[in-house]
Amino acid sequence: MNDNVKTLIGWWQLKGQQESDPFVKFFFFYVCFDAWITAASGKVVDRYKLHWFTLTNNCLMERSVDFWESSQTQSLLKSLQMLSPIEDMRPTHRGQYKELNDINNVEEVVYIYQIRCNLFHGSKSPMAVRDAKLVDLSGRLLEKWITWALHNCQ
């Protein structure tokens, strides 16, 4: 990834860290994650970016052992797991669910993408307690992950 993209991600990270609203925080950190995998993969379509992310040896995956094993990360992941499954709220996918069974399987953790889809496409409410918890936990996980990556990935 080029330094310009990494610098921009760093600016979005700072904006996200200053944000108190969990929905806005999630948005900022998902932007960071998406910018990272877009720049690193060279892909434009979400499905292809996520496919690249889970199937290649990239910094977010390969060097994240210390990140994934920290007690704070494990706590966030276990809390997300307790809220699993989440429904795919797209009109043609209602009744289909994404599960987080193995919190140490990064490919499953990317179920955060489903939370993003539901939020970005109008199916997450800040008034719904469960939705707020899902978005808050996902945003805090992404914040920790992006912060770790900016310090550890070259």
C-alpha cells in the first residue's frame, strides 16, 4: 500500500478516535478497513476485496496473532459472538444469517461486513439496543485493529 493511502487512513483513524457516537465511530473505522483492503488488493467490488483479504497473506491477517490474542480483542470478539447470528437484511436475502462461531477465525470475524451492510443500507437503528451493541462492538474492534495495523504493517 502506498504511503498516501496509509496517511489518509491515519487521518480517518484520528477522526474515529475523537468520535463518541458509536455509529459514526463504526463508519470512520470501516472506511479505514475498506480503504486498506481496497489499496492492498487493487479490487473495487466488496466481494472481491473480502475474498482477497481472507485468502491472501496480507498484513492484517498474517501478522495479527498478537492482536487477536490480546485480552481486550478476545473480550470484544466474545461479546460479538454472543450477539450472533445476524440477519442479512437485503430484501432478497431476508431469513439468511451470518454467524460468528469461531472468534479466532478472521474469515468469520469479517461478519462485521454484514453489520456494515445492514447499517449502510438502512437496516440498523440507533434506537434498537441490539443494533447499537453490534455497531459499538464492531467499531471498537475495528478501531483496535486499524490502530494496531497502522503501527505494525509496513
